[in-house]
Amino acid sequence: MNIIGIDIGTTLVKIIETNENLEILNKMTIDKTYTKNCLDIFIEKFNIDIKNIGKLVLTGIGANKTNLDTKSIPKIMVDEMEAIAIGGTMLSGKENALIVSVGTGTAFVKVRKKEYIHLGGTGIGGGSFIKLCNAIIHIDD
């Protein structure tokens, strides 16, 4: 059975579908305006058979506050810092790392042998920084 992961952030919803081996099958970013029906949009865009989805994994600052229609698919909530720690170490292939997540905000997460700690961060991240640069000096990349 496949897994759909949904990260509901401050400004964007990021969605990914993986198979049992965690190989990426489909991914998409959607404006947060469409949070409630983002799963419908994702399923329709990639013509996904809902019977092949074993679970939804939700994370992000908005995951607990959402009225997302989950289509009665079993869901699991994952703490955002844990998701950053697990995702960062999986992607890097490292057991010990400093993972920096740069989105609307920035988080620094230290990982040592599957133990993690949120070191801190800021509300200013990549999206905010680019918008500020564009407003002040008209540079947007």
C-alpha cells in the first residue's frame, strides 16, 4: 500500500506519494488556500486509486488545525521537528547531522543516532527572505 504525506505549512501545502519502499511516485505543492480539498486535487491530478493508499501522514504547523478531507484513509500525525529529523537523515544518508529546514520559517534540528532536538529557528525563511528582498531591492531569486 502506498503512503501519502502532507506537510501543511504557513503558506503552502506540500504533498508526496510514496510506495512501500518510500520511493517517490508523485509530488505537488498547493497554495494553502486549498488545504481542505488538497487531497482531492492531488488524487485527481495524478489519477491515484484511493484503494491503493494505506495511510496519510500529516505534519506541519497547520496539520492539527486543518479541516482536511481525509477520505476515511487512516491518518498519522507526526511532529514537524521529528519529520524534519527523519526526512533530513534519510535524504542525506547520515545518522548524525544538523538539519536546516528553510521554508516560510527556518528550523535547526540536531540529530544524533535517531535522537533529535530542535535547536531553534526563526520566522524568517526562504519565502519571507525572497519577498523582503523583492520589496526592498527588487531582486527575487
